[in-house]
Amino acid sequence: MSELSPILIVDDQPDNRKELTQSLEGAGFPVESASNGLQALDKFRTTTYSVVITNEQTPGIEGNDVLVSLKKKSPQIPVIVIATNGTVHNAVEAMHAGASDYLLRPFSVETLEKTVKKAISPLNGGKQSRNNRRSLDDPPIGKEIITRNRKFQDILSRARSVAPSTATVLIQGESGTGKELLAAYVHHHSRNPQAPYVALNCAALPDTLAESELFGHEKGSFTGAIGRKIGKFELAKKGTVVLDEISEMPLPLQAKLLRVLQEKEIDRIGGTRPIPINARVIAISNIDLKTAVTEGKFRQDLYYRINVIPLTLPPLRERKEDIALLAEYFLKNYCLANQKTINEIDEIAMKMLTNYSWKGNIRELENTIERAVLISEGGVILPEHLLLDIAENEPEPEVSISVNAGYTVREMEKKLIFRTLEDANDNRTRAAELLGISVRTLRNKLREYREEGGLLIEKSVVQGIDKNFAAR
């Protein structure tokens, strides 16, 4: 990311500027800030920026005036508008004025990072300054898919083979496994890699704005619709529409998306005729959609419709042969970005990296290496530079009980529950997690045991539980 021009943050609140600056710098972006609109315009006259992030209520001139003024001076500059109390009218107005995105507070650091990456990446429909444009053949934001893992290589092979088709692709996997990169990979190998690649985070938009973003609207179709808006499906043309975090899409909108996928046409809000669309759809989810269907959070018919080509990415802990490869790759990148010379990762440090569980997957590994590069003062990354929380990474304790002939299943269940409670120091929440049941189920089981009388060897545990219940 060191090749990028700085991101300009425009906000009159020092805490907001500090929070945004720390979040973006932590993700590797260079950042500058301005406390009002006039100061922002002065900076813009002398410096080239890759993205501008402006508060909707910026003093000096209104936030949307900052947007309009910047767009007049540099139409290609992506501008992200942030609002604390946003409305559909304001969002539509901002997007109509040329905003690349509209974020409502509160939002996560991950959402902010994704939004900025989408804005500066031509793969995601964003535009950059002339000095910072990247070829469509380049991976997004300088990242690439690196793997020696056989399972991951098989996934890439399947992705290449289905990419030329128009079939809908469903990419699932834990957060940080590289789902967005795989979506871009499919687009690169499609029939129309030069066509637009348009991404939308379904979790980042308010329900009232999502339909307009996807399908567009006509002027006057609702309060605040001051002009026609072209939706993501039309913008994509013969390219790719990526629906990130599709599990967060509201159920009513899921029904409309299902019809779009079936009929290959959309209806703009307030429109009078259907519009045919040719874009291929890639859906991304970091939760198991099949489970979401069972829980009633996702439509079953839509699940079957998008699950034509399923691609499930393995977590990093199942790709141990890739950890050293990725660590060396990130080491090289962050040394270059920070103008540091670090030649290697210590053998013990590398072993720690390989044995770590990486709940945050590749993103967590990347952050760890970046931090180590910044902390290290020598030419080698040592274990103390990694700052890994080894205690948190310890495997879950196993509950071991003896099994004797003559025990009934009921008695074994009781013994297992009491032994788990003992190992968890009578912490019911922890015990329930270890047993894989809810706290409510555990509570009901304990009531049953109290009523029928516990085993003598578990008497002290039962007394402890009685005290806990009495305290509630």
C-alpha cells in the first residue's frame, strides 16, 4: 500500500479524526487529516490523495459541498461520506453527487477497511489518481493468492474451470481466509475480465437503502430521490456483482434478489418496465448459510439458487504449509513499505507462527507480521516481536471420565456434566461451552439432578451449584 497517495480525512471532531487515522494506518494506509472543509480544499490543491473520507456535517462548508467541490476539481477521486444520523434522503443525495460510498456510524474497522479498499481498487469499480492506477490484471490492493495447500489449489482449479460460465458462485469461509480475493480471481478468469467488477457489502447498508443500491431508482420514486440512480446490477453490465456478507441481507430483499436471479432482470424503484441484466453474481458469506436457512435467517430457495458453484475456503490452521510462505511474503512487503531491512524470521518464531491457531486467519497473520516488522530493531524477527497471545491460543481442555460397565447413558450424562462443572470451577457458562450445550439446557439438567438426588461422589459439586442457584 505504500505506492498509494495518502487518504484525506475531513472531520471537525478530533476523536473521530484520531479513530479513523489509527484504524487506517493500522491497515497500512498513509493518512492526512483536515478539521474543516476549507482546510481540506487547501490541502487538495497541493497534494494528490487516493481517497477522501468526509463527515456529512463538516463545518466551514457542508459535507456534501466538500464532496461536490472535490468532484469538480478531480472527478475521479473516490469520496466516502460518513454520517452519524444519516437518512435515506441524505444517502441518496450523497451518492447522486458522486460519493463512492456512504457509511453510517457505528461501523467496524473491518467495514471501514473494506470500504476504502473498494474505493481505491479499480477491480471494485473505484477510481484512483493517474499516478496510482493499477492494471486489471493486478490483484486488488497489491494482494495475491499464495498457497501450496493441495485443498486450496483444488479450489483455485475449480474456480478457473467455472469462471468462464455465468453460473452463480457461493464463496464461504471464516473471516480473513481470502474470500474477496477468490471472488476477484473468478472475475479475472471470466469471459469478460475487462468488464466492471462491482462489490456491495450487504451488512454496511441500511435496509431502506439496500434495494436502491442493488437495483437503482427513478427520479421522484420516494422522498429524496432527486434523480435517477443506476443500481449495482446495471453498473456491472456483463461483468461481476459481488454480494459480500449476503447472510446479512434482509429477508424481503432476499425475495427480490431471488426473482432477479431467476428472471435475469431487475425493476428500478419507481420504474415502469423491467430491465434485463447480464452480470454474473458471486455471493460471499463468513457463516454457514445452510445453518442460517435452518435457523430461519436465510431463504432456502435463495440458498439453492446461489449455491450453484460452492467454494469453501479452508481456515489457515488447516493450511500449515502456507503459514511460512505467507509470513515471508508479508515480511518482504512490510519491510519495503516501512523502509526496513529484516532478512529472516527466527526459527523458534517461525515455529510459533506455524503452531498458532490463527482464529483471524490470514488477516491476523498479516497484522502480526506487520507489527513485528515495526517493533523489530534488528535484522531478524524474534519470538518477542510477534506478541502472540499464547494463553488464549491454548486448545480447549478435554474432559476425561472413566467408563465402567453397568453405567446407564443417563448416569454417564450426569457424571460428564458434574465432572465438566468441576473442571470449569463451577462456571456454568464455561461448562456449557465445553459440553456444547446452552446454559439453559445445563440449568434444566441440574434441576433434574437435584430433584432426583445426585451421585455421592459429586455431592460437593451439587452443593456448589445449589449456592449458585440460590444467588440468582
